[in-house]
Amino acid sequence: MENIPSDPPTILIIDDDPTNRKVLGIILSNFRIITAPEGETGIRYAEEIRPHLILLDLLMPEMDGFEVCRRLKNNQKTSDIPVIIISAISEPREKVKGFELGAADYITRPFFKEEVYARIQTQLTLRIQQLELQQSEALKNLILSSTKEMFLLFDLDMKIRWVNKAASETMGLTPEEMIGTYCYEILHHRFAPCPDCPVVLALETGISQEGEMITPDGRHWLLRGYPICDERGKINGLVEFILDMTDSKQAQDALKKSEKRLKRSEWELEVRNRIAQTFLTSPDEKIYERVIDIILETLESQYGLFGYIDEAEKNLMAVSLSQNVIWEKCRMEKKQILFPHKSWKGSWGDALKQKRSILSNQPGNVPKGHMEIENAISVPILYQKRRQGLLTIANKRGGYHKADQQLLESIAGYIAPILNARLQRDQEEKQRKLLEEQLATAQKREAIGTLAGGIAHDFNNILFPIIGYAEMMIDSFDLEPRVAKNIDQILIAALRAKDLVAHILTFSRNYEKEMAPVQIGPIVKESLKLLRATIPANIFIRQDIEETGSIIADLTQIHQIVINLCTNAYHAMQQSGGILEVSLKETEIDPKSAAGLHPEATAGSYLLLSVQDTGTGMDPTILNKIFEPYFTTKQPDKGTGLGLAVVDGIVRDHQGFMSLSTELGKGSIFSVYFPLCHGEIQEKTAPKVLIGTGGAEHIFLVDDEKLIVEMLTQMLQGFGYRVTTRSSSLDALSYLNENRYEIDLVITDMAMPGITGDLLTRKIKEIRKDLPVIICTGYSDQIDEDRAREMGADGFLLKPIIRGELAKTIHRVLHPENAESRTP
């Protein structure tokens, strides 16, 4: 399905007359215009670019407009693109022929530009409406195929015309096996519709119908039939929805069994009816309280408790404690409604742990301040032998009898399936919210990845000329030592900026880290030196950086960890000032300590990076959210909420873990643990490259960035090569067609308007199979070195390109026979 355009629509002009193309381009300047000088090229462009409209001339050499129109309309890829014929021929028969071939309109030259614009705008509007309709239809099919409810569409002969995924899977047949058949044939092996079929009744009466059916395997289905009527009320189709009610019926059967047990006496029946009425009419927050009130009234008791077991089956949530009595009279220091599993004690605790009811007419042993308990009955609420909750009543004058216990047990049995259904509903709601949060997080990360890729592409394109010109200046001039040193510093800074592009690629799939055994003390000190210039004087930086062993790490990402953690600490102390303390040391973690530090921690030797501040601290209620992308407690202009999410991702990639200690008003300590290694330490230095001299080969350079074209041209000419450039991939193709044997190598950018570098590479290989091609890109999640070779490219370079790397790659591609033996 084609997307509805958000940018200006694309119009393809196929005309051999450049004047006509130019005039139409001026008239339609607010659209995206692509031109083709003859029919074959126009057809190819239409297949590749998929324009929203085609303007076609009739009189063209080799292939006239009628043949082009015929081929476009017979091609599945282009048949739905509207074609407007523009010609000086005004003969009616020519117009008729054009319409017969599928043209949407026919405009005769000479014409008024307002008329042409209006007619083209009309066709574009119709095209966009067509795309919107296709999108709406696809969305409808997606929704119907996603629902768990079975959905079938019938014609007036009662034949199945469409089924959704749920219906197909439930019936055990493919949609193709079901479409065109009668449902009573494939489901019931009948030769006529079932009696009282809701679909048949809907056809006969013209109104929706409902019915029930029990399948041969014992499933209980609720059937609904609906007529589909046009604007005049005429029925032109039928719809059937089928809902599997088996689970609901089983729950109803369980309720009926509970009802039979409660019918032992009119007294029990009255209690059951009152409780049932409570569940039907009371809001969720009042149900437990009203049920316990009914039980207390029926059993003439003073105190009562009605609670449920949470999803982990570890805590009792006493949501109803007959609060009008207990909460007021209880004088315990700490009142509570949540009772962890380990605190279950006394008769009610034994009832839960042993899953049996307990009656006691002896005074209870209660804590200081608790109301006096003279007697009590505790009954666990069990569903399929699983604890669901607890009913406890206490203080009946004269004590409890066996009949009281049986009544409370019957009430618990009656409540069990209802409570189970409610707890399941609550659990499903929690799970749904969790899935929604996970989906939102995934979408945020995807958005960050997309944004990171775009920024990296543009940033690398900016860095490329800086690095290139700096390298050429160093190698091309006999500079004074001070000037040479300054230019060398520019190059070092640009190379550092190249590495720092990795900062924004933390969430990108294509970021390749340079992991090696390194000592991170120097990079921590360097980061703090950089921070000192931006942190206010009222914040004192204290550092304790020890000489340590090495870890497997990417130094750029270690720099990012320090900057982000220290920036967060600075923001926490921004108003009142304070002390920012950063330490680095080795530490040992034993198995006992590991369990308390972090779920992923294991015993061993670690490098501990600690960032501590004396700022505001954090609220404990938000600690489980601080590593989520976009979550922040700062003002909108103070942060994006990405810092800690980035740090968390980097630490995990380095096989480490983090711990946080914080207290409101006293500050926070972030501790980052990296596993120590014993490899050889690698120091990262600026690359020094020997640049050789090229031959007299002719290099064809294609890039839409003017600054890059100028810089690369100068660099390649400095190597000794002849250079020809083009800033348009379409112009490049035209030049290649005419000069295919005069070129020795093509260097092309990946991201270009019109035809991208990968597609251009394929077309170059079609023009001349042995012509070598090198693809360059600032960043792309659609191409890497392996995929470039699959597309036919002979080399791949990632911007910004170091001069020596460029020379070496060109030499290897031009001279593969001795690429290994000579380094330029």
C-alpha cells in the first residue's frame, strides 16, 4: 500500500522537447518535478519512483505516447498512476484513443497555464483520495483480522465472501477453503441453513438478530447476524460475529453450583441474594465493605475482615476491615491493611497457610492496642485450590457454631469465582498497561534511533570537509611550526568530534563500538577538566582517581558516562551549590554482596566509578523510572530525559551494572561497576597516514553536497587523478551513458535525491559491468560494507573519510591484483 504524500506530490514529465519540459516545470514549480526525454526512460522512472501523476507527450521518436500509455497501464507497478496526455494534436479520434488506453485527461496545446494547473490539481486530488481510501481499507482489514471475535461476511446467497483470522483459525480451515462455501456445509455438514440462524433471520427481517449454539466439541458460541444496507435501505450483504462464551458459561456453571450449596435454607438463600445484589450494583471500591457488612449482620458479629491475595500470592490486602469500627477503635502504633506472607499468624494466618477454615471460641492473643477478640471464624477463599482471599469475623455474643462456619464457607465458595474473575481482570489490566508502557518505550527508542541516524549523517558530512582540508593543509604547505601545530590541533579536535558522533548513536543499531583493553583514569580526568569550565564556581569538584587495571571499553562511551552523570549531579546542586565528588578505584565483590548490589551482579574484580553529589536527592517513588528514555524531573528547557537512559545502555553493553543510593535533601551516589580484565592496554592516538601518489586514472565523483564535492575534487587531484563531478544522480547517469569507457572509477554518495547511491550503483553496473564503484555515506541503517558489496559496489567508506583511508581504498579498487602488496 502506497503512503499518502506529506511532501509536495511528485509529477513525472515524459516529453522529448526540452522547451515543453521547461515550460511545464515553471507552471508546476510548487510540485516535485522529474523529467524523462523519451518513453523508455519515462517508463523506468515511473516504476522506480512511483510518481503521483504522469504528464505524457504523444509525438516522440522511437516510442510514441500511445505506446507509453499502453505499457504504463498494462504494468502492475504503474497501472494505478493517472496519466494526462498533453499534445498539439486535437483530433477527436486521437483523444478517444488516449482515453481508451487509460489516460485520465487529454490537454491540447496551446493551453492556458491556469487551465493546465487546475486539471492537474484535480487529478492529484483524486489520486490522494484514492490512496486514502486504500489506506482506510487496509486499516479496516487489519482491525478485523486482529480481533479475537470471529467475523464472517456473506452475500445474499449465504455464501462466505470474507473471514477474519480468528474465524479461520477456530474453524481449522484456511480463508481460501472457506470463501465461496456455505457455513452450514463446513461447520454442520448440512444441506440447508440451520434453524433459527441469526444470519438468515437478519436477511428475512432486515434487522440484527442474536442466537446461541453449542459446537460438537462442547464450545458455547454467541452468534449475531447483521444486515448490510445501502443508502436506500436495500440489503446487499450480511455480517456474522461469533463470540466464544465457553469460559463465561463455565464461570456461570460454577456460580450455579455455589447457589445449590447456599439453598440449604432460606436463611442462606437470603444472604446469597444480598451478596449477589452487592456484586451487581456496587462500585468496585464499595463491594468488599458492603459484603462484610452483610456477613456481620447475618452472623451477628462485631468485627470483620474481607481481603484478597495479590498476584504474587505473597501479601494479603485487607481492603475491608469494617473500618467504621476497627479503624476507630484500634490503638496499635502502626495500622496496616497489607499483610506480607511472612507475617501471617494467629488463626487467620493458619487458615490461609493451611487452606482450611478455623473456628475458635477462645479469646485471641492480640498485639498491644488491638481490639479484644473473644471468638472468631477465619475462612480462606479458594478457587481451584488456589488462595484468592480471606473472610474473618469476630466477637459474636454467645460464641460461634458449626452452622456459622458452614455458612461462611458457603459464602466464600460463592465469592471465589467472582473474586477470581475480578483479580484476573485487574491482572490483565496491569499487564495491558505494562505492554502499553513497553510499546511506548520501544517506540521512543525507535524514534531516538531514527533521529540519531539523521543527525549523524548530517554531522559527518560537516566534519568531512573540515578533516579533509586540514589534512591537505598539513601535507601541502611548508608551514611554520606554530601554524602547523594549530592545524594539527584542528585535525585532532575534528577526529574527536568524529568519535563523539557515537554519543548520538547509542540507540542506533549500526553503531560499532571500538572495544579494547584500556585504562579509563585519563579519560575520566579529561572529562572533569572539560566540565570544570561549564560548572558554576559554587560547586566544588573533588576527584580521587587511582591508578587501576584495565577494562574492555570504548573510551568515547566512557567519556559520555562521566559527562552525563556529572551533569545530572550538577543540576541537582545548581541552586544551592555543593560538592561533586568523582572517584575511581578497584574493588572486589563477594557472592554475598553481589546479591544485594544488583540482580545482574556476580562475584569478581571490578573497577568502580562513583559520582556523588550533595544535591536535592530523588523521590523513592520515581527510582524505577529514571532509566526510561524521555523521563525527566527537570524543567522542559533543562533536559530531555535521555542522559541516564544512555548511561544505562552503555554500562550494560560493557557487561557492567549500576547502583544508586539517594535520599531526599541529602544527595545521590551513582556507582558504576565494570569487570576488570588483564589484556594489553591500547592507547588511542590520532592516525598518521602515508599518502602515496595516484596514477592518471579518471575518477567520476557524484555527491549532492557542494562543499564535499569541492574538497574531494581537490584531494583527488592532489593524488594525481583526473576528476569529473556531478551533484545529481540523474545527471550522473546521463553522463555515464555517453562516457562509459572514459571513466576508471565512480565514487558516489549514498543519500541523494532522485536516485540513491545503491540504486545508482546497480544502474552503473548495467551500463558497464567492469566499472568499479565506491559508495560513501555519512550514516545509514540500510547499508554497510557487506550490503554494499551485495549491491555490486567494489568499496565502501563511512564519512568523515580520513585522507589515507580514501587513497588506500581507491588504490585497492583500481589495482586489486597488488592491493595487498602496496600501501599508498
